[in-house]
Amino acid sequence: MLKKPEMSKTQNVFLLLIMVFIFSSCKQTHENSLDVPSPIGEKSEITYATGFEIESFDGYKLITLKNAWPGSDKIFKYALVQNNASLPNPERFDAVVEIPVKRMVVTSTTHIPSLEMLDELDALIGFPSLNFISSEKTRKQISNGKIKELGQNEDLNTEIVLDLAPDAVIGFAMDGNNPTFSTLQKAGTPVLYNADWTETSPLGKAEWIKFFGALFNKKEVADSIFRNIEKEYVTAKEIASKAKNIPTVISGAMYKDVWYMPQGESWGAQFIADANGEYLWKDTKGTGSLSLNLESVLEKGHTAEIWIGPGQFTDMASLKDASMAYAQFDSFKTGKVYSYNLKKGETGGTIYFELAPNRPDLVLKDLIKIFHPELLPDHEPYFFHNLK
């Protein structure tokens, strides 16, 4: 019997190195297969909005959503897949929607104008708190039974939503903890957040029409609509910059002894600046609301020439009845108090809250007409009206 030759120490080491190399190569190959680099898509032009991006790939689009609610650091990725197209690694996305969308639920009145401008109102099949909707076109759809009542945004009737079988639910979030949305997602209904309300630029809010344009395969239409709004806004701003006199401005009113008015970096403050008004609280930091006491507002703002957005008040008498302090402001004495609350829909909804974020050009022109009437002599105010 022949003896099996023994391996030398050198041979043993060499064999061990070969095994280590083979194992490492297999491991590296496996890791590389899991870490496939993402393809590079064609980015849509988003100029003012900071909350979303759109990229186009072969057979699908990607919406990347940032700042879904104030302070959020979570990034959402939504895949919009063309009919019959395949989607690589669908598990990577927070929602997958087939486009163009045919049946949709939206949850904010600010979504309604985008559907109307894109001529996609027929896709809307459900909405929470229908009475908040002011648009005449959409109210007609409601009257015809084409849009169903879904309860409240934080507590949607999930049974009705699931029975409607929408292709997508467009929601908004205050903090990301909405159990109703979680229930719908688990049942297979795609939920996409729309964060138009977190934008602080007037044109940034309006640019969210491109979000809906992507869902309906109407990129060119959405781009064209937005370009027209942008052109009107920029032109109006340039006209306002030629004003010789700049009026001082205050805003807001008291609610339960607290005076709320826009912070200096907010959407509302930006409108005043672009209309060439001197907002007395323009230097305050933040993009939300200031909470002030009456004494501080009276001390700083009693000589302001113009007062806009006096809360819920719709006439001078009710303003004075609420507090005699209001009558101490010069703007009250001269009758230069202007509200966006006078124009209501059929069921009492304020049209400003629904349409203004989508049509900042109209808001700006209204304010220019108030601050500098000589610059826009032919403009008829759309949102803001003088309190009588």
C-alpha cells in the first residue's frame, strides 16, 4: 500500500491563501450584487419648490419627497410606472403607482386647483370634509355624486376608500403618524404625501402642479401652466418695485387674546415684500406665525398705513365689537383694512385657502393694488377686499 504524501508547511499556507482569496471573491461578488448603483435619470426642472424632485427613467418616473412635514428628515421615494412597464427593485420605493392615474383621492383643498388646471378633475373620486371645497367646478362634481365624502383627513373612512379602489391617495402629514394612511398602505393602496404647504416661497407652492403633472403624464402641460403663473408673478413684482412710496403694513388679528401674524421669513411676509410693502415684523425669524400680545402689536403697529388679513372678521363693526383696541390703529381709522375672508364658496369654505397657494400671481396683484393702486389701475381684486 502506497502512503499518501504529506503536505509541506509551505503548501499548507499556500492552500489556505487560495481558500481565503476564493471566499473573499465570493463575498465581494455577493455584496456587489446587493449594492447595484442606482441608474441616473433625467431631472425635471424644479426652480422654486424645495420639497420634491422628479426624475425620468426608462418606463418609470421617480418622485423624491423631502420635508414631508416640518422638521422631518425622512426621504420618501415614489415610483410612477408607465402602463405595462417593469420596475427594477420595487421594494426600494415607499409607493408604486401606475400612471397615468385614472382614479385618485386627495385630502387638501389646495390639491383641487391643480386637478382643475390640468383638466383631470374627473379622476377625483373621494375627499374628506367635502364642505371645505369651494370651487364651483368641483362642487358640481360633488352634486353629481362623482366625489364621495371620506370623513376627516386624520380619520378617513378606510372602508369607503378601499371600496373606491383609487390608484393613489394623495395625503399630507403634520408629523408622519397617521394610522389611517398606514392601514391603506398595508391594504395595497399607494399613499403619496404632498408637502406643498411646507413651502415658504409663493412660487414654490405653485410649482407643486408639476407633482400632479407627473402623476397624469402631463409634464409639458404642468410646466406650461407654471411658466405662465411665474411670468405673471415676476412681471407684477417688477411693476411693484417702481413704486415711489412704500406703505407700512401689519397683518393678522387676535384669537383668544393672542395676536397671530406671519413670521418674517414666511409665505405671507414674502408677498408683502414682493408687493413692495414695509411689513413691520419683516425682521423676525421663522416661516410660521408669531404669537404676540396686544400691547406689543399696538405699540409697534398702531401707525401702520395698511392692515391685511384681520383674521375671521368680515366688517369693521364686528372688528370694533371684538375689541375697542382695534379702533386705535391708524389703518382702522382710515378704513384701510383688507381681508381675504370675504370671498366664500357655496358651502362656506374660504376660496383664498384653496386657490391662493396655486395662484400666487393673483395674490400679489391684489396686494399691489392695495399698496400702490396707481400701478395696476385695471386690476380687479380677486382675494382681498376692503372691510366696510
